[in-house]
Amino acid sequence: MSLRIVVTVKYVPDATGDRHFADDLTVDRDDVDGLLSELDEYAVEQALQISENSDDDVEVTVLTVGPEDAKDALRKALSMGADKAIHVEDDDLHGTDAIGTSLVLAKAVEKAGYDLVVSGMASTDGTMGVVPALLAERLGVPQVTLLSEVSVEGGVVKGRRDGDSATEQLEASLPAVVSVTDQSGEARYPSFKGIMAAKKKPVQSWDLSDLEIDEDEVGLENAYTVVESAAERPARTAGTIVKDEGEGGKQLAAFLAERKFV
């Protein structure tokens, strides 16, 4: 038997960089370095572990929707061990929100062929965490989200979801969509051999016409969610310095009480 796993990944601005909005209030990607979303690294890791622990012939494909530089995110996933990659790029995708992105991902997943889709719990830029559920709805398959543990056996995906007060054991018949949390296991670091091998692995490039999507279904003008205004974060002010001359503890307690921290 064979198992086709598609991992959805996102190319995001580096959170440690100096990020800004462009004139249209989308993120100015030209002004900051990008990288594979850290939360998506956990999804790649879990897909690779399923592959390594399976007796079936498993193919792991990484899929992203983004600008030209998003290929860097794909190369990182390929260097970790994924088999091939798909990059959906089109100028008309600029400003597409989560709902539009889920449409593009669904069309791409269907075109690629799949048994299981694995996603991170959220992206590290938008942090909405809704795309896996939207994707499952568009594909018409079960969703098993926010898993701390995941496995596949006998055409069934199983996983553990840890909540604040309970732990759930969940399962669904394939095909299905799952998302994994940052508690699912540390993502592996690409080896030199993996980095060199990634350069030879296939990366397909598709645009909207390849997916039979009209431009009026995506993009900033057709988004259901938009940023209406944005302002620079105010500069940090100097903190309050308490000199302890015997009354430091009282001053600290008064400071915390005044701000209702205690």
C-alpha cells in the first residue's frame, strides 16, 4: 500500500526582524527576512515520523502558497527529509486572507493527490489557527486538530489532544486533515547531507490557472478579513528603578498593587 501525505507550510516574516506594514496594510515582505514558520516545522516532523514508522510506501509532499522567496521555506522542509514540494505563486494572491488561502490549498491538495494532510496549529505571523479546519471543510474530510501525538495505521489516523483539564484520544478514517501543536515533538535539524539532497528534489510551481481558480476569489480586494488601520508600536519607556534602602520590598508591593498585579 502507499500513503500520500501533504504538509502545508507557510513562509513567514522573521519575528526577530523589524516588521512593517506596506501602504496597503499588508506585511511589507521586502523589508524583513522570511523563513519557514516554526510551528509548521512540527508538522513536517510528524509527517516524517509517520513515514519512518510505517510499513507502507509513504510519500511526503510539502505545499506552500506565497511569493517567490517562499521556496526557501520549501527547501528547509525538503532538507529535513520531505520528498518533494509544490509552490503556488501568483501575483493575484497578494493580500489573500485565511479563507482564500484555504481555497487555494484545497485545490492544490486535490490536484496533488493525498491521503493525509498535516498542518501546524497556526502560523507564527497571523496566528489565526483556522486554516486546517477550513481546509478540511473544503475537502469534505474529517479534521483531527491540535494533536500532541499522531500516528497512522490501517487507514486510520489517531492522535492525542491535550487540554487544560482533560486529554482526548481521537481518530478518523483517511483521507483526513490533522494539525499538530508545538508539544508533538522537537523538529529535527537538517543535516548537511539533507541540505545537499534537497537541492535535487523536485519543486513544482503552480499558479491560479493551474488550479482553475478565478482571480476574483482571492486577493486583498476579495478578502473577508482586512486590516483597517495600523500604527507603529510606541518606543519602550524607561522602567521604574527602585533603590532598596530598607524599604524596597514595600515599594515593589505598592508598585504592583497600584497596577493591580496583586
